[in-house]
Amino acid sequence: MNEIGIIASVIAAIAAIITLIFTIRNSKGNVIKRIEQKQQQIQDLDFQFSKNYGLNANMRMHYPTQMKKEKLEKEIEELRKKI
């Protein structure tokens, strides 16, 4: 009987830790921070593209770079829905 109590305590502790992680991850401050990081990634991507191909280059013609940018923008929109 004592073993069942120990197992239940361990399961409850694990569930509490998982709940805490999800609560912190979905907090408003953390979501805003993740949005800012993704916006910084987009700016870095634009800067690197301009640096490599010039200011007048069309990013839409460079498919992999455009796909990365669109993916980041889509993730930002999903994060904004959480706020």
C-alpha cells in the first residue's frame, strides 16, 4: 500500500511540473517575448538576403528564403492569437 502512495505522489509531482511549464510557456509575457524573437529572426533574414543579393533583389524569387519568412510570419500570427 505504501508503494501505491509513492507512485501516486510521483505522478502528481510530474503533473504539477508539466502544468507549471505550460503555464509559463503560455503566459502573456513569454508569448510577447517569442513574438519579438521571431520578428528579430525575420529582420536578420531580410538583412542577410539584402547583404547577399543586394537591396533591389526580389525575395519572392528566392523560394527557400521566402518560405522561411512566411513560416515565421505564420508563427507570429499564431502567437498573437494566444495573447
